[in-house]
Amino acid sequence: MGLTDPAAVEEAYADLEADAARIADLDYSSLDVPQLLELQSRRERLRCAAEAVDHRILAAMVAQTTAKEV
């Protein structure tokens, strides 16, 4: 885990938001059950990865401030 430029973080999150909007607009009705199950598995992996990022963001915030300041 290296240090990241704030502009790179902003760009990555803008890309993520655009991708999330695109995914939300997809029509899944033509996929068969195995494909849907695979997508559910992929979404679960992404959810776990997102939770890990949430913990890293919180840890960075805790290291820089106090609960009272937040």
C-alpha cells in the first residue's frame, strides 16, 4: 500500500462512481442462472473489498483526528 496523490484518489473515485452508475443501469433479465450466480459472487467479493477500504479510510481518519473533532 503506497502513498497516493489526492488527485489520483479523486480520479479513481470519479471512475468508480461512473462505473457504479453504468452497472446500476444494466438489464440482467437475459442472463441465465449460472451467470447470475457468478455476478452475485463477484459482487460479494467487491463488497468485502469495499468494506476493507472503509476500514482503511476510518483508520487514516482516526490517526489524524479525535472523535470530538469529527
